Amino acid sequence: MTHTVFNQSKDLVDYNSYDADTALKEAVGRHGAGWAHEELHAYGALSGSKEIIQSGYDANENPPVLRTHDRHGRRIDVVDYHPSYHENMQRGLEHGNHAQPWTDDRKGAHVARAARYYLHYQVEAGHCCPITMTFASIPSIQTTPSVAKDWLPKILHQGYDPRNVPYFEKQSLTIGMGMTEKQGGTDVRANTTSAVPIGENTGPGELYALTGHKWFTSAPMSDAFLVLANTSAGLSCFLVPRWRPTGEKNPIEVQRLKSKVGNVSNASSEIELRDAWGWMLGGDGNGVRTIIEMVAMTRFDCILGSAAGQRQAVSQAVNHALGRAVFGKKLIDQPLMQNVLADLQLEAEGSLAIAMRMAEALDKTKHDPNNTYESLLLRLGLPAGKYWVCKRTPFHAYEAMECLGGNGAIEEFMTARLFRESPINSIWEGSGNVQALDMLRAITKSPEVLDVWFEELDQSTGASALLDQATTALKDEFTNLDHAEYRARTLVDQLALTMQAHLLVQSDNSDVADAFIVSRLARTPDRNYGTLPRGVNINALLERANPWRQ
């Protein structure tokens, strides 16, 4: 009898992660993808199934293994993944999580893809990295039509082929990225990798031989990589395949796999390029300008991924509170736990709001490249959103983990993995300082980005005195940019918070918007979770947080 198990929550499996997410459903409709509700309902059932959730655990318990040579001593540079990793990759790619906005002409395609990626990411984060890079590579490859015509049809194909064979033998391809080097990191202009033309012709679309070392190359089994290297004209961008067009293995040698705190299922590697062939993309010496298109998209997915992590963390915490009784009452009925859970839900609501507004902006600029308003909103919104949402996620994941008590820190519970994943998006694709400085760079180069930002915020003028005050104070901050770099984090904090508050006001749910504003704008943003003031509609927030709600 001592081993009778009782007063434990049930596993959060076999639920519909879309139907239960009221905030997501509302955002999909509000931002122009209402037509996708049915397919997202089906995807939510798939993402919440016991089988799919288990595959996420399996992929993390069986990390990738590097084999540099075969038994005869030949260099092969192969990374072996657990079958569950491949299963997740196949699901993501077959459903178009890398391709839909580029192949679907319907308005709202970016929003629909963002919602599906958000659901997919909640199952397991590691394999989403190569899906994101494949998705984000399209704008950079499109800069060079001669390369794009051969590669884009296969990159955009909704399928997955993990075989270690040349790209021209496959119908579906994935793309990775190699930018940073050990001496440069974020400062890619310090790169020492060199590229020399193979033939007499030079410039976009021509083959070059690349030699150098890349310190951080994720998903080394991708079929090709966007790589930065120096030519005589300066830093340039190249598409470097794992196999040469002649059918030989391209000399991209994997030195080792990184042992990371999170993203364990995804291989991240150091590579040596030893006269590896690659096609130049964009203009000679325009490498940063060419690859920045990819970086913008990967940063967008960092926002989405961190928002998804927050939603899954809330779901796990609420699920536990629904099934656990303490001191004679269910945890979900304990006032202090209600305060914590409702506060965690508010954070997730704000994160999703800014992510989906950026998805709408991407969609509008896709359909109208001359839409200056949306382009400028993206220019400030991507660094501000990535900085804030990704920076808030580790503390959010920890607090959700604490809701489960000791179980929360055990690897058999998803909260432990969510916590290990939580800092990754903030560090990758430009850390917090990089995003804050990029915000200043945007304002310096294009001062009109602030005009657009405040024009967006002004749509909510009069809805909340606290929001009006915060917006006015933020405008005042930008009238004097003395010591701007020193103040950059403070500025981007307020840019993100006021935008989240505005978007929640526009979502027309006063319970959410009022609670967010009174808890975030009337008080310092670094306060602890579970300190919501009295008067907040806790029950409404808990209902929105409940993963079993249909």
C-alpha cells in the first residue's frame, strides 16, 4: 500500500494544443489567417498526441553522434540522429513549416505558418532549428536567380530526405548556416575564411573554393549552408553544398559536435572548409547584406519559439495544478498559485501578441514590397521582439518548473527540458546586446521607424491612462539619445512592453489587456511572477491558460 500512487497530475498528452489555446486562435483570425483554423485544428491534435510528445523526449534522450571516418579510414563526416528526430523533421517539413509563406499566395500565409510552427515547437525545439534555417534561407538564395532556379524547388518541396547523398539525387533539401568564427563571433567582419574563384568568371552564381573554420554551424547534415567568406572585394555570401556538383564529397570536415545546455537533439558543430566549393550569392563583397535577409527570418522564429516555450510551460504548470491537491485544496484553487499561473499566462499572451503582429507585417510586405509602414515596423519589431520575448523566457520557464515542485526539475517532466531550452533563442541569432544595438542602428539609419512605432501605439490612445503615460514617457526618452548605447536595454524594454500592451488592447479582451497593463506598466518589469495586483480577473486568465480547454 505504501506504493499506491495518488495525488499526482496526469500526463499532458492526447489533447488539442490549438483548440485549447484561445489566445492563438484569436490571433490567427485577427491577423488575417482565419481560413487556416481547420488545418490548425488538425495540427493541434497531432502536436498534442501522446506519440508525438514522446518523440520529443526520445530525441533528447538520444542525442546525435558524429562519425568522422568510416571503418576503412575514409572521411565521411556523418552525424547519426535518433529516428524520433527524423520523424519530427518529416512532420514539420511535410506540413510546410519551412515553405508555406513562399509557396502559398493567400493573404495570411505567414500568420498560418507562424501558428503551425508555434504548435510544432512546443513538442520539441531542437529539430526546429534546421526547419527555421531552411525557411529563412529563401530570401538570400532568391538574390541570385541562376542558383535559385536549381535549388529553390527542392528546398521548398514539402518532404524530407535525410539520406547522405548528393543534393541532385534528392527531391527535398534542407539548408544550414555558417557565419561565426571563434575569433569574431558576432563581429562577422573579423572572419578569416577566404574564397577564391574556381574558374575565370567571378561574381554572383559563380563557383568559389572556400577555406577556413566555422565555430558554430548547426545541423551539419543539411544539404547546403549559407556561409560568409572573404573575397578580394570583401565579405561575401556563398551557398556551400555538402556534395560537389561533380558528385564528390565537398571537403566540409566536422571537427566536433558542441555539448550544449539545451537544443540537445540538434547537432551544432565546428567545421573546417578545405577548398569547399560554393556558389556566390548576392554581390561580391555584399555578404552581410545578402545573409541579413536570412538572419531577419531566423530572429523572427526565435520570437515564435520562445513564445511557444512560454505557452508549453504554462500548460505544464496548469496541468499539474489541476491534478495536485495541497493542504486540502487543489493547487489550481489556491489563491497564491492562481496568482502565479495567471501571471505566467499574461507573459505568454504578450509574447504571442508581438510575434503574430510581426507575422502579419511579414505577410503584408510579401504581398506589397512597397508597404513602407509594415517594413519599418518589422525593422524595429524584430530586434525589440527578439530581445524582450527571448530574454523573458528563462525566468518564465523556471517559474513554471517551480510550480511542479521537485518533479519540475526531473528530466522525465517536460519543464526540465523547457528550462534548458529557455536561454537558447536569446543567445543565438544575436544576443540581447546585439538586438538592443541593432534597435539603435535602425533608429539612426532610418529615424522614421520610430514614427511608425508610435503611430502603431497611438491606435490605442485613450484606451488606458497607464498605457498613454508609458507611451508619452517613451517618446520623451527618444528626444535625447545621449549615452544611447548605455541606455539601449532600457529603451528596448519599453519599446517591447508598450507594443505588447497596445496589441493586447487591440485584441479586444479587457481582462487580458487590463491585467497586463496594470502589472507590467505600473510596476518594474523585473518583478517576480505571482505578484499581480488585486482586481485582476484571475479566473478569466486561468481559463485561457488551461490546456484541456476545448
